[in-house]
Amino acid sequence: MGITHIPQQVASTVQDAAENLKYQGTRLLENGVDKNWVRTVAAGSLVTGAILLATGKRKAGLAVAAAGTIFALVEDPEGVKKVWNNIPDYLDSGHTLLGRFEKFVGELTIQGEKLRTVFEKAVRS
């Protein structure tokens, strides 16, 4: 006999709760909940790191982004290699997009100046 005596009703309740928890855990694993936790942590860390970097918290942002990168490497090393190898293409696409946007803003400025001169002439008359 132990130091304390646990009543039979309490012992059976604890045992039932433990069996129910074990059953629920098995169901979660079978449904794939546990399989994607690394991907979820990686994505969350990368997003959090980006937010921290955007808000000016450089050291914390880099640390969290580095942790997210490590989790991403653990989850899918081939996918990370593919993204890493495609970074120059992404940068070229971004540069092209920024060039087009700059050209659009320039044309918009020119048209705005022309419109302003037309309005100024109309007001003076």
C-alpha cells in the first residue's frame, strides 16, 4: 500500500481520462494533424521574422527568420534548394516589375502636369 489511498472512483476516472486522451491523440495522428507541424512552424517563423524586420526589429527578425529557414530545410530540403536556385529569377522579375511601375508613375506625372496646365489656362480665362 502507498502513502495515500486513492478512492476507486477517482482512480477509474483518471484511468478513463488517460485512455480518452490516448484515443484522441491517435485520432489526431491518423488525421495528419501532427504531420504538418514543422511546415506550420516554418511558415509562421518566416512571416513573423518578416514582420519584425518590417517594424525595425532587425536582430529579432533575423533570428526568427533564421529559425524558420532551418525548419523549412528540415521539412523540405529539395523545395528550399529549388527556391534558392530561383532567387535570381525572382529578383529579375521584381526588378522588371519595379521598372514598369516607375515608367507608369513617370507617365502619370507627365499626364498630371499636362492636365494641370490645361486647368490653369481654363481658370485664367
